[in-house]
Amino acid sequence: GGGDGGGGSGDADGGAGHGDAGAERQASDRERTASLRRLQLSMAMLMLEVKRSFISQHTSPDPTQYEHRTTASVVLTQMLRLPLSLPGSFTAVRYPQYAFDGIPPDDCDEYLSFDHVVQRLVRGGVVRFDLDTRAGGGTVTRHVRALTLANLVPIVRAAIVGSDEIRAPQPATYLRDNTSLLPEPMVRATLPADTVADVLRHDPVLSGAYAHFTRSHFTLSNEYFDSAAMAAPGAIAERDTLRDATIVRLIEVCGYARVSHSFYSSVDATWTVASLHSLSPTTSLPPYDD
């Protein structure tokens, strides 16, 4: 009888142990999901601002061209609302011709042509503007950045901020030949560094490398983290030590990139996002193995 009782006690202890392990896994899964959702929300706000920045690059830096700046922004927003999943609803533009005020006559056919706008979206390009005489006249050229993964990686990296960091404000205007013009549109949305750290701790691709990196007190580099970056003044681990492949992973888990299953198994410390410039504009990474 005593032996049976002892066996029963052991079974009970074993059952409690399995229960504890299951509860820990569930708690870990909940924490991983919560941290990912926080990053996805912040990344969504960042990407919305990146898309709006693309539209703003198509407007004149001349602050006196009010009708052009307002109308061009509305026309492009309506044109790209569905392709770029922009918020809002359809709005008819009453005077769309005002969008062409300040556009050189030879450029009007291509300025708001859907084909050319999409080409700037995937390849980049330039847009020229004739300045009003009140802004000194002449022509200025704006370089439109393509919405490619190669351009998104540095934007995402720059958006990661620590809890005590304050981003420098964007200047209201800049001087060109003693004339005040509007600066290039800046992306102001941020990704909290502590949210990024939570994802790094739980992500199935990055967590192992991150654990080794943190246990070394950020001194031993690996394929996803660069210890040398910590030497820079004001460096924070959750931004400056992240290699480009790590940023790609953060973009991917938020749904803004499709990455080949073989990419992470072959990536090494020498890989940089600059290598993507040699790929086709419609290919951000090696084909997705679906």
C-alpha cells in the first residue's frame, strides 16, 4: 500500500511538472505575440508615413504654390489609395488642373501619369518644379525615393529610438539663393527600442543570436548583431548593433517583405542591404519558396 501511495505521489508530481511547463510555454507565447503586435502597430504607422512621404516628394518645395501643393497631394493620394492601402475614402478632386501649376510644360505628361508614378514607386526618379517668381524663379529638382526594401532598411533603422532620445525637429524652411523653400519631407514616426528588444528576444530566427550577443554584454558579434557599432557615441544596442539582415527580419514579421526560407540559413555577417541594388526592381530578396 505504501508503495502504491508513493507511486501515486510521483505521478502527481510529474503531472504538476508538466502543467508548470505548459503554463510557462503559454505565458511565453502570449508575451511573444504581445511584443510582435506592438512592433507591428508601430511599424504600420511608420510605413504609412513613408508612403505619405513618397507623395510629398511630388509636391513643389515652393511654399507660395498653395494650390499646386494641396491639389497634387490630394490627386496622388486618391490615385494611390488602394495600391498603397492608404486610409480614407474616395474623394472627387474638383480642380485637378491646379496640380500642374509649377510643373515644367515638357514634364506635364509624365508628372501624374499612373505608369510614371508607379515607375518612381519601384525604381525612384526625379520630379522638376518651376518656382514662382516670388520664390526667386528658376527650376528645382526633387529626387523621389523608391519604396524598395533597400531604401526601407535605413529608414527603419533610423526610426528606432531609445526611451530618453529626442529626435531633432525638421526645419521649417531652408535657403536657396536667399529664398526660403520647404525641405525634403522627413519620416517622423518612431519604433520604441524596448519594443524592438522584446521581439529580438522572442523571434524564432533572431532570439538565439540575440541571447548569445546579450550574454557577451554586446561584445561578441554574429551574423545578426555587430558589437563594433556600440563604440559610436550615443549608440544603443537595439538600433546600432542590428545588421541589415536583422532589420529585414523585423520588416518581414510585420508583413512588409517576403523573404526566401533559405535566406536566413545562408546569411552571414558580410551581407548588407546594398546588395539588393543589383537585383531586379521587382525582386527584393531571392524568390520566396512558397
